[in-house]
Amino acid sequence: MPSPEISVEDRRVFLKTMAKQTLGVSFAGSLASGGLFEQSVDAAATPKGKAKHIIYLFMEGAMTHMDTFDPKVGVEEAGETKPIQTRVPGIQFGDRFPKLSYLAGAMAVVRSLTTETGAHDKGQYLMRTSYKQLNSIQHPGMGAWMVSEAGRLNTALPGNYVIGGGNRHPGAGFLEPSLSPVPIANANAGLQNTKLPKYLPSELFDRRLTLASKFDESFQSRRESGRVNAYNQLYSEARRLMGSEHLKVFDIKSEPQAVKDAYGSNALGQGCLLARRLVQSGARFVEVSYGGWDMHQDLYSSLNDRAEHLDTAVGNLLRDLNSKGLLDETLVVLTTEFGRKPKINANAGRDHHPGVFSSLLMGAGIKTGQVYGASDKQGFSVADDPVSVSDFNKTIATAAGLPTEEERYAPNGRPFKIGGDGDPIKALLA
């Protein structure tokens, strides 16, 4: 009896099962659109741009703009937050950010971001990809674009990571699966399952890989493609990395206790510390995702901890990068999916508000020590220089020297641009 035809979907499930059972790896984004390790790319021809690395700090849940970097005064909507003067004349932050206020000269504050969606998943997808979420296609995240266009700086390690929250990440989208970010759920735990279990000696493990390859020979002979090759490379790169000395970069326990304490003993602080280590080792793009900003009730009780974590972690990250000579080649982005309503609700919280919100750009490629755009007196809508999500992402991509005006095509033939169809903000670019 002839063997039944193996479908692409059957092979996808087979690969996923084998990856979990023999390598202990998982994927950021769906397996259909993302793998673990990107292909080796010659980084010698890096495009012109001052940011060789990007650390992207994503505050999931919609960070309140009026209580962070766009505080108001003299209006009821200001709530309990009081503005404090930064070291840059005329720029004020919320009073829960004394450390970042001291470092305001190293930042560009964008106070006029605006979007149309007030739904978390759609807003986060838009921020990460510059495009609206569609059923027909998955768009690449910025990290996938950066590794695809700029190449890897360290060929022994992946170039794209997401720390703390990769479950709904778009991954590589329609780009090669190997460009997807490596998910690290817990910065303290680092990269998991990198050693063979005691019951599986190296010789037996290699035999399993050989057997899996033989099972797959017939399929590969009929369906040779770049995507199939990308999955094959997953195994060879993962095997090469297991037990490698390069894995030390993921172990933040090797840092002095004083350094770990300085970043803060919380997920954001330790995530920023791991991000610095990864950038120091040559990573192109590291996202640190930190939730808990969806503050519909008891806003100020929740905000106190989140603000302290953010103030400490980002303040120390900037100092640490600078002390190691990395800040002049690393762009640090602090953003969120939308803002929160100026009016305090009946539960002492703020509800979703896509009309206006704030973000920070710091480090390489950015003219710092300035505010761009403004919200109105109540913080309800944009008053000056509106910035779309695409404008914002185009600015990031331009600071990294990526070719934002060249069209790239999805498998269905539709054209796309890195950062979307907006325009980079020249006033923010160094």
C-alpha cells in the first residue's frame, strides 16, 4: 500500500512536536510564521545609520500618558500626579519619575502619538508591525526587519529576542521563519532547555536527529524551499548552541549583586539587564515586554509600583549602556499601545484612550533633550504635530539606517514598507 501524501500542515505539526521533544524549544509567534534562529547573514554591509542595536521597551496594557511623561496642571483631569521639573528647561515629567527626570537630556519625548484602535491586541500588533491586523497575512515585527536588512553582528547567537511576553508577538510575519525573535519568558531563568537531560546522552540525541531527518527525506525532496530550509537550520543551530560557551550571556546570575539590585528586583529591571547583556554580545533587537498598565481601577495604587520599576530600570539601563560605550550605538524605545482617558472613572481608574499618548526615544540616531508634539490642556487629543504609529516606527527604522522607502513584497504579492506608509520625523533624527 503506498504511503499517504504528507501535507505541509502535517509536517508543521511533526516539526513542532520534534522540536519540543528533542530540543525543548518553543517559538515566538505561530510556527507557521516564525522559527527560533535566523539565518546567518553577513553583517559587514550594515546600512548607514547610527543605531546598530535597538532595545524596545513595551509597556503592555496602555501606559497612562498624563501620569508619566505628559502631566497636566490646573485641571481636574490631572488627578493625583504632580509635574516635576526635569534637568531640561521647560520639560516636566510626572512626580513618580525622579530618576528619568534627571536624565531627560538623553531623551526625546513624543507627546502627540495617536491611533484609531483602543483594543489591546490590535493596538500592540499595530505598534510592533506598523500595520493593522488582518486575517489574510501576518506582518513582520521590527526586530525581524532589522536582522533581515542589517544582518547579525554575532553569528554565534540569534539577533532578535523578546523578553517577558512573546505569546501574541507577530514574529517574523511573512519574512523567513528564522528571523523570528527568540522568546525568553523569564529574564532570571534565561534561555531554557539548553542542556541535554541526563537520560538522553549526546550519542542518543544525535541518533534521534538523524532518524527524524530520515523520516523527513521524502518530504524535503518534493518540497525544497527557503522556508523548509529555515526549519532545517533550526535544528542545526540549536544543536550547535546547546552547551556552547555563548550561552553564558543569558545568565544574569553572573552579574554582581549590586548591578542586579540597581536595575530592580522585578521583571522589567531584570529584563533590561538581560537586554543590555544581549546587546553587548551583538544582538540587533531586544524587546522587553512589561504588562500591568491596564489600570481601569485604583489607578494610583497600581501606578506606584509600575512607575518605580520603570523609573529605576530605564534610568539604570541608560547609565549602564553609556558606561560601556553602547549608548551611542543603541536606540532605546519606550512605548505602549495607546493612552488612557483624562477623566478618572467611577472606579478611580482611567479607561482606554487611543486619541493621544506618549513615548520616549533615547540614544543612537535621536536628537535628545526635546519634546515633540503636544496634547491639549486636558490631555484628551493632539494639539500640535500629530504622530501616527507608522510615523513613529519610520523614525525608529530610519535611526537604525533601514531602507524605509523600498517596497518589500509579501507572498501574496502585496507591497509593504519597513515602518509602514508614514514619514520619519526629521526633527527627532540626529
